[in-house]
Amino acid sequence: MWQAFEYTNQFLLCNLLYNTTDMHYKRRSNECHERLFMDIVTRVAKPELFVEVGAHEADTSLTLAKKLENCTALALEADPEVFEHFEMEFDRSPPPPNFQYINKAASDHSGVIPFFKQKQKETQSDLYKNNSLMRKPGELYDTTNVECVTLDAISQPELKRPTVLRIDVEGHLFEVLRGATETLKNTIAIYAEVEDYEIWSGQKTVFQNYELLKQAGFSPVTRDVETPGQYNVFFLRNELAFSRAYRGRIALYFKELSVLNELAGRNVKV
């Protein structure tokens, strides 16, 4: 199934994929994809549990907590400095009661895990450094340990709550999913950042993540074009992927994307 998805997207998105100099179209594709995701989650999926891993400022979790009062939104952020900054903001402006901001990494085990902090560059804010659980070849890092947890340990899968996951973890997706075996049984949809090739040393590529999620009963249905070799994929449980409520919204997204692809091929500014 995912092989057909990959080949189809190579055809549908050829101009967006191979125009590597103009990032404008890629940003627009990401905006369209985010809009699709939020529309499906808030209007169709309506989960009882939303988990955002690599949440940073937790904007998605906050938005969903406000829109879906019966949904518990958990936002995990591993970086202690990022967490401290936004935790202070939440103290000044309290989030809704169904929202939790958690200073933990997600992985395939619970305990502690090395966290790599990119050495400071003069033009770089502490909040936007490329810190992660993985290392990029050639980059210099300071190393610390942070607390980690599996999604199975925090999602209470025994409650069987319909769940949606959003995961942006800089190459650590496979490990997060491997720690979510029971959680995935309750999961409706997953929005995850993936990579075609090894950007972070030792990471699993999109194709290995496709296989893991295929075994768990998911199909990739849409993607955007973020940067060369890195993008977001929206996965749905197989039995939902072709249902009318989802298909109609996905068709509208591909209509938008086809227009962007055509404009990118003609280099028309939008």
C-alpha cells in the first residue's frame, strides 16, 4: 500500500519535489496539510485523547484542547529549556483543564535517555536550536540526560480512548512508535514528520516507519513537501482511510496541492 502512495506522490508532486530552491511552495503545501489535519481531527475524528510528541510551544495541543472539551491533550517536550520557557507562559496564561504540558521525551523505553544540545551559534536562539535525541553528522553537541517515557506508559491504553498522535521528533519516530504498541490499537490517525534518508545518525527512514505502521494497521493517505527529503505524512487506520467522511476532505487537499504543483512548475508566485 505505501509503495503505491510513494509512486503516486512522485507523480502528483513532481514540481514541488524537484523545485529545491523556492521554499515558498513548500511552506504553502505545509499550511494546506496542517489545515487538513486540524479539520479532520476536530470535525471527523474527534478523539478523546490527543498526544503531541516534540510539542515545543504545544500550539496544536492547546488548539485541540480548546476546541474539543472532551479530549485530553498531552503535549510532551523533551528539551528542558524549551519546556521551562513555555511553562512560564502557561503559568501567566493558564491553559484549559484538559491540557497537560509534560517535560519528557518519548521513546521505546521509560527511564532516562541522552539528549543532544546543539552548541550555541551567535545567531541562534536557545528556543530554536536543533536539539534532539539524535545527532546530525558534523554538528557539535553538549550531552545531557532527560527523562523518557513510552506512549503506552502515559496514554492508559486500557481505557480504549479513540486517540490521535502528532509526532515531530527529529529522526526518533521509529523508537516512539515502538513504544506505542498498545496505544496504536486505539489510534485513529497519526501526523508524523519523516525523512527519506538518514539525516540524523542511526535514524530509521520513512520506509521503515511505513512498514511498522503497516503492521499496526495504518495507511499513509497524504503528505506535504517540507524540505528536500523531509516532510509530514498523515496516516489513517485502514478501515477509515476510504470512508466517505475522510475521503472528501482528502480530495479537497489534493485539489489544493495540484494547483500548487502546477504553479510551482510554471514558477508563478502565489
